Amino acid sequence: MDRLRLATVWLGGCSGCHMSFLDLDEYLITLAEVADIVYCPIIDAKEYPRDVDVALVEGAVANEENREMLLRVRERTKFLIAFGDCAGAGNVTAMRNPLGDPESVLARSYVDTAEPPSSPPVAAGIVPILLPRVLPIHRVVNVDLFLQGCPPSAPRIRNVLEQIVAGRRPPFDDMVVRFG
Amino acid sequence: MTRRIVIDPVTRIEGHAKITIHFDDDGRLADARFHVTEFRGFEKFCEGRPFWEMPGITARVCGICPVSHLMASAKAGDEILAVEIPPSADKLRRLMNLAQIVQSHALSFFHMSAPDLLLGFDADPATRNLFGLVAAEPDLARRGIRLRQFGQEIIEHLGGKKIHPDWAVPGGVGKPLTPESRAAIAAKVDEAKTTAIIALERFKPLLDVYADERDNFGDFPSLFLGLVGPDGAWENYGGKLRFVDHDGTIVADQIPASEYRDHIAEVVQPDSYLKSPYYRPRGPVDGVYRVGPLARLNVCSHFGVPLADRELAEYRDRGGRTPSSSFWYHYARLIEILAGVEMIERLLDDPDLLDHHPRSHAQVNRLEGVGVSEAPRGTLFHHYRVDRDGILQNVNLIIATGQNNLAMNRTMLQIARRWIPDFRPVPEGVLNRLEAGIRSFDPCLSCSTHAVGTMPLIVQLVASDGTTLSEVRRD
Ligand code: SF4
């Protein structure tokens, strides 16, 4: 059997979902025996590769770079998992939405609290532009599975991965759908 | 024509960032910059919410050090209640914060930086990672994973969850430790201590093996900031602020958190979402200071636990009273792991940890509170203003990593000067050194851009007219 090509992606989130992935602890070693981790914040791949079997996507879509990245991930991935509550529902990352446009949020951080008061950062091509509203990933692409939680605990992540490694689609049960 | 190299994203760090390297018309190095590309806006969207929610919300600033935010937030809340928390709560919070330092430092060393340090800066990028380390050094890699697990399990024993536990609250903590949990933690102390010692012994010879990196990864004089106890001892949860100069001279001492504004101001860089704090009395140029393991060891007199104190003495024999190279962050971090494990071991004997009343109850008694704690990567401030009903009117967070922003930029320039003095094709290993320079600080960019977003890292090699020469990115 071909080795599974697994990726993890970090969009607008706190990395807590990735930390929970690392909480797989020694199962990570077992996982590496049957799967290649082809893209992940802890490996040095700079470009999202083609022909990825499974991707865990953490975080909501908060800026233009997140959006472009997510579209690329969808195009190159067979089975895309919304990993955690930010990806699946916006969660904390989307808490800026009720404030309206990003300008007021930026102003608070870069004008009101900076000395001397400044203006928000602008550097074309370097600092990405914020989207008017933060979106959960299913508003941008199709999602194959929602693994909820803030973050989903390591045993729940392991449950999903073990089923995928065994060639099964994880059932839609309490191990998958549980917020918070 | 001016040119630039872009590294995008920077990998094996906590967050989204880019590095750009700029060259002038003659192809000579002009500047190298570190950019954080993530923004989330916590300061703004917390306004109008009850301060009681803040430990739970601000923990979500960051999944790597949620506990640090929990502590700073709960301490700011204690100030607003104007209560003295029970001694048991103080000790329980300390236990969790130490566990947090151990797990986060283990992550920084084993998962993020050991691939550079033990496999080599020029090793094949395809295997220069944790999984490559598992293949090359299975025993050490497994030990590193289990050390992080040791810290994470203590957090889970106390807070019920490894990440984002809702446990510390204004006035104390939710639950004490159970005798079963205490026994389970105690059973793993020896292994954790051994792992810390093994890692230290592996690291020390690298100071000579990588002499070039040691002398060029951000070696410059700066101020250092950290919490210390009343006697100048190393602190992580309590204590007051101390600034020391590059030669170890104490510049300001025993500053209460509430006076942080007299000492720290923040500037904005036009090309990064990361703000840059500086030591106010000296201004943004001369007021550059560093925080985190290197700074904490430079500001403190001693740890107060035997093995770590012996290591500290050796560290100072090798590097002087206040080592100035950021490469020493790794060394300082490993000593802090050992100190953390020793302090956890000592704390576990304290019967107060099992006390059933680890919380003081009160309502809003003060309209302002500042909480400070040492996150693994440095000093963290939460400053809240509330109305009579406890509704937040104003929130300011000064995040550990932000305070290293100016120093990280200087580090980029120094590394670029050493390895890319003029524009030419550079081997991947050189670009990796720029990233490794950032990794030594163990920045946490989800934290630092608490203000709003995520953080990819890009390193760009740029000519002075802005043309990008080459670019390495991680999204
Ligand atoms: S779901 Fe929770 S843990 Fe995951 S990125 Fe969002 S806030 Fe962090």
C-alpha cells in the first residue's frame, strides 16, 4: 500500500489545534511509520505539495494569504478536514467580525496603544491585507470532515487518523462533533 | 537596481512570518528584516465583555502558551477584585506555570531547533525536522516528546485539559490537585530530570562546534528584562520587574507591574504586525531589550534549586555574567527546563496543593488591574480597565515575543552580514541560518499579533530598488 501523504495547515488560529496534534506524543512516531508528513509548521516545506491525501486545516480565513492558501490546499488535497472550532465555525478568530471593518481593530492596536501613535502596517506583498470578515473555511471551500473542539483533544485526533490510516471514513459521532 | 531575497514562510517557529533581505544598487547588503504577517485584534474585541471571561478568551491568543495568558489574566483579575488569593492558589498557579515552561521549552528545543543543532544547519531540509530526528536519534527524540508530555500532563491534571484549560480565575484557581494526580506527576519527575541533563550535555559542545553561529546569531549589547524575587532570585509567576544593562548592571529594580508604562513604550514598524516595545527612558534606539530565557538568566542572581544552580555557575563560567549572543537562548532554555523540573518536584511535597479552598471570592473593588507573568518566551503583561459592573473598557496586552522584535531584526541583519554580504545565489543552508536565528528566540507569533490574525514567515533577498532576488516562503 502507498504511504499516506498527510499535511497540516495553519490559517487564522492560535496554533492550539496544532499543539493538540503534537500532544499525540509517541503516536507521532507510530504515525510516521505509515504516513509521510509532507507539509506542517514543524517541517521545512515552503510550498504546499501536490497529491496530498489528507489535510488537517486549523484556523479561520482572516486575510488574503489565508484565502489563497486554502484554495491551493483544496485543489491539491483529496480529503480536507476542518480542524477545530476556528476552522469549522470561526470561533475566537471571528470575534472581530461584529466590530465591522478591520480598520477600527487595527487602529486600536497600532494607533491608540502605540507611542507615538502610528498607522497600521502597510508593506505590499509582505504584510497581508485583512479580509473584511473572518470566515470559517467551509465558506470558502468544500470540507470533507469537521473535527470540532477548541482544540480537539489528542485522543479524538488520533481516533480520526487511525480510521483514515485503516482506510475508513471516520463516522459522524461524538468523537468528531464536540465543540469547545 | 536594488534586489531582495524573501523567506516565506519561516518554518519551525510558532506563527506566520517572513524574512526579507535587501541589497543596494551595487548588490551590497542593505538591510534584513523580520515581518510578522498575522493580526487578530484581541485588544479591541475584548472591550465590552466581562473581565471574568478574560482568562478563557485570552488563553486563545495562543495555543502554545495558553497557560501564560491564563496567569497574567487571572492576576490582572485579582487586582480588580483587590483580594489576596489563598496561598494554595498561589502555589497551584506556580505549579502550572512551571509545567508550561517545561513543555514549551521542550517543544522549542526538541521539535523546533534540535533538527538544526543535532542534524546540522545544512542538513537536507526534507529530513531536517522532528521526524528526521526520530530516525537519526530515536532515543533522544522520544525523550524530548516525553518531556513535553510531562509538562502537558501536569497542566491536564490541574486544569482538566492540556490546551486552554479554564482553571485559573480572578481570585484563585478552580480546583486543587488530587492525591492521585500528585502521585502520577511525582512518578515521572526522575525521567524528566534525566532528559534535561542529557540535553544539556549534548548542547554544551555545540557552543564550540557552531562558534560561527554562536558569534553571529544576534550577538550585541542590549538591556534585559525579567521578573525576579525580592532577593533577586529567578522568578516565573510572582516577583517584580528588573531591567539590567548589557554588562549586568541593574538599571531598574523591583518595579511593580502596575508601573510598567513608566518603563515600557511601544512603536509600530510599517512592515510588520508585530509592535516593538522599548525601554522608555532610553528611547527606541538605545532602549532595545530582550526577554525570555537568556534575559531571565541575565537578570537573576540564582535559581534556588541545586542542579540548576550548578548549571548556572557553569554557564556563567563559559559565557560571562550576561552572555550577549542570542544563540545562548538555547542553553538558557535547557537550564530552565532543569530548574522547572526541580521546582515542580519540590512543590509537590507541599500539602497546600491539596487544599480544598483555593479561591477568594469578591466583586469589583478596583477599576484597573495589571497582571504580569513570565511566559516561556518572556515577560507578559495584561492591563485591563473595567467599569463598576466589571465590563472591560480598555485592554492592553504586551506580549513576550513583541519585546524581542527589535532584537530579532538586529539578529537578521547580523546573520545576513556574515553569510550574504552581497547579492548572489545562496545555498538553502544559509537561508536556514536566518530562520534558525529567529528560532533561537522561540518567538510565538500567534501571541505577538494578539492584536488580529496568523503568521507565515517569508525570507526575501531583495535588491535596493525592491526587486525580489529570491524568496523562501512558508504559508
Ligand atoms: S479552535 Fe481553539 S485551539 Fe484551535 S485554533 Fe481556534 S482558538 Fe485555537
